Amino acid sequence: MSACVSLKNLQRQFSRVTVLQGINAEVLPGQVIALLGKNGAGKTTLLETILGFGFPSAGEARLWQLDATQIANETKQRIGFVPQQDELLPSLTGGDHLKLFKSFRPRWNQSLVDKLVAEWLIPMTIPTGKMSVGQRQKLSILLALAHEPELLILDEPVASLDPIARRQFLQQLVDIAADENRAVIFSTHIVSDVERVANQVWMLREGAFAYQGGLDELKESVARVTLLAAEKFPEKLDFPDLINQKIQANSAQLTFINWSAAREQQLTNQFAAQIDVQYLSLEDIFLEMNP
Amino acid sequence: MNAQGILNQYWHLILVMLLPARYVKWLGVFTLAVLIPGAILNFFGYSIVLHLGSAFSLLLIMMVGMLVPGQMLALRSSKQFQYMADLRYPLFFIALGFWSLESFWLSITLTLLNPKEFSFYSIFALTTMALTCAAVLFAVVGSYIQTAQGFVPLFVWILFLSAKNTDLLSVANIGIYWLVTALLWLGMFVWWVRWQPQKYLINFMTLPAAEMQRQQANNVQAITNVFSAVPKTLAGSLLAGVSDGIQAWCKRELGQLVFFLLLLMFMLYWARQIPANAASMMVSIYVFIYICIRGGIIFQSFFRNLYRLWINSSYSRLEILTYIERRYFFMLVSSIVPVALVFVLINHYLLNDLLGLIKGAYVLFIGFLFSSLAFYVGLLVYIKSAASFVLLNWIIPIVNLGLIGIMVYLNILWGPNPAHEHASYLWFSGALLMLTLLGRVWVKSIWKSVNFYGVKN
């Protein structure tokens, strides 16, 4: 199966500030990738570079083996994109936008459009300039879904949606995910949403991936270990894959990535301590990995 | 894609480009509703309705002409539309087609008016070149500095004034006009195809009024931020929305003065083309409007920020009224005085007393009275409308236009010199002073139960 997106040593700089540094990744059909990261981690820059809006400072971003900055109309028709802030025309109504987009899309699922307009309560006769942010967000998502793209890229799509609309949108993503020929990349701050729909996680920290892989693997590989020993712990412990530590006298709380039973045995033996291992939720993992 | 599909795409794009807002669509419908019966009536010898329809059609195409560059930039720079299709070529050809048709239509209208029996070909060539120049400037300037688009008509106007004495409609120039037009469109095409938008350039003319005001406030805030410095008091800075320190005041007033002088220079350049008495009238109107606008800008900040004083100051409700009165008049006077002083010097040394002393003083006085009345009317709007900014921006201009109408009727500012004949001047300013005092009494009587609001757009 060929990759929709391939990134090789991707770098992006803006006037001496490095926003992306050496990103390597591939996106395969069937993958739903959640892009996580703190504000300013480089999520929007990464998504926009994947889409070819800007040129990489080094490395390459390819869409179906084509240079992302050089893609033609045929490739664009295979992609759906929702920017962080909508860029719709304020004087046009929702209906006007749909008509215009429909005229330029060779493929158009009208029944999906009708269904989502009714379910998401998107006003069709109000100019978008007079819509609420959430309504515009829903319209933007609809415009990105209507031509059933093979690759859907969404930059914080649920930020302005109410909980009901968010659930409906996530259900739509689940439906898309069920189609093994399509891929989704979406950035978000709402980590609980990721656990509902994503099967892959890209965690971006200071322009580089802090984690890149399956969601289940991530949850199984990060563990918080509480040690209670008879003697005092040293002020600082040094272990491979240790990402966080809190030490108070004879009690230590350590967070590891790449956790394994062998590591548990090693700790027990080394400190002669009582050990308690706790697997974390994605939100806790995110907080541990982004101190 | 088949021909029907392409036609469908172009049809939708044309609608989006040329009729992007409801008011333009309604104007289009209205124009047709006047033009069609006008054409029928013209057939029976009644031409007035057709003339009216033609006037509306000119208004319509000029309005559309103003909207088209903004729509081009918005469609091209929106990331969502970039992923819909490559719109560069269709947008360019629609714009080219529209402006060609617009210049053709304008030329036919001008030729039919036939004031000096100019040739259609020279009018067509000149109109096409002028419109192309304006259109290209709008698009190119707007793509880099959107707010600078407002200066394009001014620039084209200066160009026109500069060429006033040459024989613009000479048949000998036709070839040059077409050559310049072709070069402009060629340059525009090359630039347009290569241009990489850095951000979404929203078309301000299609924004709803409330959003437009919000953006305008942001722009003003961005400019005032440049002139910021250490604040003197918390209440004063919160109320004005900018630092109230002396250093910030100096920076701001220096900027205002430069702006005032630049506009004055332009006025005087223009005034050279017209008789001296008209020049004196224009300068007095300019100074008067300048004062009113300064007052308006100061008050708008107060209107937006008034609610902050309640929680961030130690003043009671009535003390807040006294405080904002004091601040408003202090800021207004400290804003007018530097400009007035510089103007007095320019008027005496460079303009040979174009504006007499008494008249100049009266202009300042009447401007100050207008601003004072607007202040109290504005406060009444705040109280009665729950701080509706939209209503404020309707009521104050209506009040001011009504008063200006009375000034026109009484020949004030452009009539006899008040040094010689001052009865109407005294009546008018006396009445204005009374109105201002009444406004103050009214505001004070209801201020004790005022509700403070975060401003609605």
C-alpha cells in the first residue's frame, strides 16, 4: 500500500527560528492520526507544510510521491482540508459555498451533504460573516468532507464546537476511519477525543516528534512507577527512557517510556523497594511527555 | 471536464466575484427594474427614466469594480479555496473581462453624453487605461498592505489632476493608451501567476458592519500601540485604551500633526486649481472636520472602555461622569492646540492669512462645540441603547449632518466673514451651546442609575 504522505527529514525555519526539525513520517490509508502538542509546538506549520502551502527549509514533504509544493489539481481533489481559522468568504451563504465547491469537485456526495447539513444544523441562507464561529467551523468541515477525500487534514477542527457537534463530528471521523482507503490527520488539544477515534499518535515537542506510533502501543509503553524503599533515594536518578521523576526521601515517582516487565524487575532488585506500576491515560501521558 | 462543467464553474465564480454581497444583488435588481421600463418609455419619447437607470447602472458597475480586486485576493489567498481548485487563471480572465466590459460601458455612456463631441475611440482607450491602472493598483497594493487600498483612489485622482492641462482625449494618444493598458495587464498577469499569498486577505467590503467595525478597532489599536509609552494613571489609560502618559501623548500628537499636515498639503495642492475664496472655504471645512473627527475618535475609545472604570477605579457613578468629562475635554483640547498653533503659523507665513483671525477662531470654536454636543449625545446613546456601537455610529453622524445642514442654510463657514457680519454665527453657536448644556443636564440627571456594558458591535 503506498503512502499518502511521506516526510523525510522535514525542516522548516522562519527567520532563524526553527519550527520543525527533522520530521520523518509516513501516512498510510486507513490510519487516523492525532497530532498532539502544546501551543507553538509546530502543529499548524507541520500540517501546512504537508499540504504544500510553504516550502520546507530542508528535507521533503510528498503527497502520493509528488512534491507537496508542486501538486496539481488532480491531487488536490484527493485532499480535504480544514484550517484552524476558517477562510470562507464572509458575504456568501453556506448554500453559496456548497454550490461553488460542488462545481469544482468531480466527485460530490450530495446525500452526505444533505445529511450533515440537517444533523449539524448548518444554516444555509445566512452569510458566513454573520454565522457563529462554531457554525463556520461545521461548514468548513462539511466542505472538506463532501468530495470524500482520500486524505483529510484538519487543524483543530473541534476547537469551536459544542459537545454535541463534537460527538457528531467524531462519529463522522469514525465512519471515515472504517474505510480503509482513506486517511485522516487531525490536530487537537482535546485528548479524550483522540482516544475515541485515532489509531496513531504523533506527539510534537519543540518541532520534533516526542512520540510517533500506535495509540495502544503508546498507552502500553508509558508507565508511572511508585517506589517505596527502606532507605533514602539519591536526589536524582538516571535511567534510560526515564522522562519524569519526583523524589522525596524514601519515596520516588518515576515515569518511563518503553516500559517493560524487565525494567520492573530491575528496579525491584536495585532499590529493594515496594513497587506500584500504573498505566496512564493519554491526557496524563501528554502531560508527562510535555513538562 | 466537459464544456458544460467548465461553464458551470465560471458561472459560479462570476457570481462570487461580481455579485458577492446582497446589497450589490439588490442594486442590480433595482437597476434592471429601472432600466427596462426606461428603455420602453424611451421608445415613446420619455428619456428621464432611462437616464436614471443609466446612472444606477454606473453606480452598480463602479461598486462592483471596487469589490472585484478584493474578491480576487480573498479567493486566491484562502487556503480552503486553494484546495478547491487552482483559481489563478479563471479569476484573472473574469477580472479582465469585467474591466473591459466596464470600460466599454462607461465609454458608451460618456460618448452618448457627448459634451464636446469627443471620439468614442479616444474615450474608450483613456477609460480602459484609467480603469486598468486603478484595478491593477487595487490588487497589487492590497496584496501587500490591505489598508493602503484606500489611498489608491487618491493616487489616481492626483494623477488625473497632474494631467489636467494636457489634452487627454486627443486622438494622437490612443496608441499610447492601448500600449500602456496592454503592458499593465501583462505585468498584472505575470505578478498574479507568481504571487504567493502569505495569509488570508479577507475582502473588507464584504464584511458585516459589526465585523468591519471590530477590524477597524483592531487596526486603530495596532496603530496606537506604536505610540505607546509608560502610563500615568490606570483609570486614564483604561478609559482611553492607550497610555495616558505625557511621552505617549507627545508621540501620538506628533503623528497626528504629520497626518494633518500631509492632508493639508494635499488640500492646498488641490486648492491651487480653484479660486482663492473657494480655497479659504475648503481649508476652514477641513479644520472643522478634523476637530470633529478627533473628538469622535477620543469618544469612541471612551465608549468602548467606560465599563472598565467601574471595577478598576475608586470612583462612584457620578464621579465617573465628572472624570470622563474632564478627561474628554482635556484630551480634546490637548489634541487641538498643537494643530491649531501650527496651523496659525502656516496660515500667516505660508498662506498669507488665507483664513482670517476671527474666522479661524470661529472654526475652532464651532468644531469644539460640535465635539462637545457629540460627547453628550454619545453618552445618551450609551445609556439608552445599552452601549450599542452600531447605533452610536448612526446617531452621531445623523446629528452632525443635521447641524451641518443648518450651517449650510445659514451660510456659516462658507458665507460672509464673521468679522463683518456675525448675526447668524452668534445665533447658531448660541443654540449649539444651549443644546450642549441641555444634553449635559439630561445625562447628569440619569447617570446615577447608568448600567455599564461591555460594548456591543
